[in-house]
Amino acid sequence: MSDDGKNTASQDPSSKLAYKRIVLKISGEGFCNPGERGIIMDNVLHIAEQTYRAAGHGAQIAIVLGGGNILRGAQFTSGNSSVHEATAHYMGMLATVMNGLALQDALESLGCETRLMTAIRMEGVAEAYIRRRARRHLEKGRIIILVAGTGSPFVTTDTAAAQRALELEADVLLKATRVDGIYSEDPEKNPHAILYSELTYDDVHRQNLKVMDQEAIAKCKQYEMPIRVFNFRTVGNIERAVQGERVGTLVKV
């Protein structure tokens, strides 16, 4: 780390970034093994190491986290549940904060300077998310971790990621998943599903492709925010995506 507090890990002055500022969306599933729940720190460290290397090229990185590895609000929304749906969504937001704390510690163990920012005020745990402050952290080379969604129920973390990408004037929204990109069908159910290298927002809507919720896609389409969907479990893919390499699927106009 440099004297001015900026992360200079693996800094390569000759590297040419395709994207100067990115918002990286990581689902809670990345924090545990397939079919399991909870937080496995080896998985968290795997994500942190990739992010560390990507930041080392000079990219400004904001990470939006999901919380499905701990709790999904949908599990309380059945007709037999006594938990109000809005309450269930707030519980899910708090799960993202737990993931954020784990990722923050993993990144800082590698020497990264970070800030955990939450849309729900909890001063003893994280900073309140303020757009101008978040931008300033990015400009200073800090990796910011954005949790608690938008702070409002009935809004997915995918939509929160799209919202933050627009607010922070990111160059791209990177959606890290457990599959290699966007397929014509679920590749875990149909091994013959076709992997797309590039799609338009309208293609995603017309084919009802389950990559992000429709509200997130609509926001990105309205402001022409490109989305790249890729498999973060493949070592180096976060770094490649930040550098603009053709990994996964690119969604644009």
C-alpha cells in the first residue's frame, strides 16, 4: 500500500483498464458451497483475492452483496408464515451486512483499504451509505462494500446493484455468478443450453432470461449501463472482467 493510503497491489502502470470504475454484484451463494448455507471463509478469501488483484490494476471497485447464503426473505413469504413480508426483506438486508463484515476482514487481511457502507444506519458496524462519500472513497483507492440493499423492502440486491452503478457513475455493472454467463436455459438443468457471448437488454427481456430481475435490467437499459455476467469461481475472472476481457456474457444496447 502506498503512503497516501491507496491500494497499489500488483500495480502495473502499463495495464490499460477497459473500466475505470466498476460495481461488482456478488450473490450470497458465493460465500458458501453449492446447496449449503452460512459463510465459509475460504470462499470469502477466494473472492477477496480476485478483487485485490483487480484493484491492483487501478480499478475503482464497489461491491454490492446479496445475503441468500444466510437468509432469503422469500422463505418467510408463504401463506403459513407469521412474518410480514416487509419484515422478511429487512431480515435479508441484515444478512448482507454479515457477509459484508466477512468480506471486509478478508480484503483487509490482504492489505486492501476498505469501507463498509450500509443503506440501513448502524453506526457501530458500518458507515451510512452517502453517494458523495462513497465516490470519494473510490477516488482514494478504497474498495467499498455496499450492504443492506437500498434500505427499502421489496427491492432485490440486483436492483440495488443497478441503482448504485448509476449513482456512482460506474462504467460497467459486473454480475458474478456460479455459471459461465447467460445461457438460453438453465445449464444446471439442461447441459445443451447455449451460452451467449453478447445480448441486448431487449433480448434478455424477450427471452425472459433469468440473469437479473427485470427492474434491474430496465434501469440499466434506460441509462445504457452495460452488464457483464461471468463465473467468479473461475480463478482470475474478476480481474479479466475488470480489464475488459471477453469473459461470460455482455449485455448492452
